[in-house]
Amino acid sequence: LRDRVRMELDPEVDGAYPQRWIGKVTVTTTDGRTLQGRVDEPKGDPGNTLTREELTAKALRLAAHSGGASEAEMQRAVATLWQAATWKRTPWLLQERPA
């Protein structure tokens, strides 16, 4: 498949970066049809954020892939992190500090 893929610089996409991460794809099928797709705000960008459920699922997938934690451990960690906004020290942990 890699040998049949070609990347081309798109002036619109390049000019919008880094403010926007536009994605475009054109596929030419073996029967000659041309299919095109475009994403102006990819999932995860500020204008198209992940839901809590999507973030949780992503964390679980990444942990499963890396083998860094069991699913049960990750479920507990994610549940704990969703409570971070209520922790007394959370604002202190997020403050900028001199290097």
C-alpha cells in the first residue's frame, strides 16, 4: 500500500498551519473513481474536543498498547484524575514556576 501512496504539499493546508490543522485526502480507486475528503477541525483540536468518554477510551487504549498498566489500574487512575478539579492542591500543581 505504501508504494501506492503519494503525499503532496497543499498550499491551503500549509498556509493555515499552525493555527489550523486542516486535513485533505484524495483517493483514486482501481476503477478510476476519485473520492475526496476534508477535515477542517480534526478530532482533538480546540474546536472539536474529545468527550470525557473518548478521552477515557483513549487512555485505556494507550495503556493497553504500552502494557504500562492493567485495564483495572487505568480505570482507577482515570476515575481519580476526573476528580482533580476538586483537589485542594490542583491549582498549586498547575502554577508556573521559575526554571
